[in-house]
Amino acid sequence: MLKIEKLTKAFGQNIAVDAASVAIERPQMIGIIGRSGAGKSTLLRMLNRLTEHTSGTIHFDGQDITALKGAAKRTWQSQCAMIFQQFNLVPRMDVVSNVLHGTLNRRSTMATLFNLYPTEDIHRAIDILDRLGIAEHAPKRAEALSGGQQQRVAIARALMQDPKIILADEPIASLDPMNAQVVMQALRRIHEEDGRMVIANLHTLDTARRYCDRVIGMRAGKIVFDATPDKLTTSMAREIYGAGAEFSESATSTEIEALDAQEKAKMEAEAYV
């Protein structure tokens, strides 16, 4: 379905993504890991065409995505929905209207200007919110919701586009462990129930192992790992992150059980002292 060949992005002398090649033959949930600056976000932005590539190609279902312009490019961006770390909602606007913004690409300028939506779109937006467990918040302002709830609104907005691919750029980086699990479970459910491809940049290994079918590791712009989660050993993680023996997975864990264990160990150490 999706084939990336030698995709490269250079910012002057800096190579953000260096000849990345990936082939995804069926809808999967894929996690991309790597330290900050590894090129993860740039890769996703090139897939969505928010950032133009320097060289290489992206093909989806046989179509050259890197060659699209104008209306064809905008159509692709509606089929390849993007979810951001900072939610990108309109804070003072109600939740359901934020979700309905996912239909902007197919609405007329006049309808957009006067904030007019077909009844069926409103019902669909509420149905999506209900699916994500936040329908009761539909009339509230987005700014009144918690971070985890706002991220689920952002996911609902992406689903309103009815995309073939969902790209999530660090979707849980600013969330507490409980909300992080809720958001990742929602993305996994969307993949399984809808058969949509989900590609998420993640900052913790346990999250990638728990929710993803496949993990891609990036280091200094290059893809250095591409395999199933069970192949993501601690030694391989050290190589991906360029870390030594001091590297600890538990220090970056989002699993509540792991965090409880860390807190218990800390309390025991303090009691001993």
C-alpha cells in the first residue's frame, strides 16, 4: 500500500531524513522511535506533504504522492490525516465544531465562512465522539477538557476526514500515563476495527511494544531498525538511541505498573537512608 524509497530531506547542510526506505504492504499500526532530532517528525510531515522532500519518492496504492500538486495534493492530505502532540484545536470553540473541522476540505468557502454544517455531518461527529467515550463533552469548549480528552477530540477530527492513513506525531508526549494509555488504546482500536493504517511517532519503548505491529527505529535521519516489537531488545534500543549501558527503559516508561514500581523503589531507598 505504502512505499517510501530513498526519501531525503535536507535543511541546508543538515540532513533531517537520510534516504529512508520503507514498504508497508497492508494496514498496520506502526511505531517510529528514536531520540529527539532523529527525523521522526520530518518523515511524517513529508508523508502528509506538509514538508516538501528533497529527493526520493512516496507511493500509495501505486500513486506518486510526491508528484501531487494543487487540489490533488489537498485530496491526499485529507486521506492522510495528521494528529499532533499539541492537539491543534480551537480552544474557545465547542468540541463538536472542532471535530467538524475535519470536513473543511470538502466544504464550500461560504459554508466555512458561516460555520454551516449538514445535519448528517453533525450526527456523524457526535457518533465518533461517542465511539471515543467523550460524546457528553460535545457542547463544551475544547479548552475546558483535559489533555487526554482534547487529544481524543483531535483523533475524532481526523476520523471525520475518513482517512486511509492516520499519522500521529508524538500523540501522548504531553499526557500523563493514564491518559496516554487511553489515547493509544483508541488508536489501536481504530486500526483494528476500521482497518486503517496508523503510523505514530513514540517516545517510549514499552508503548511501541504494547500497541504496534511493527517498529521502525531512526537515528540521525537514517532507519536503523525495522522489525516486529519482539525484536526490539534493550541492546537494540541502545543502538537506536545511541546510548550506553546506563540506558534504562523504565525511566521513560508510560506503563502505570512500571511507574508504581519506580515509586516503590524510590520510597524503599529513602526509607533505607
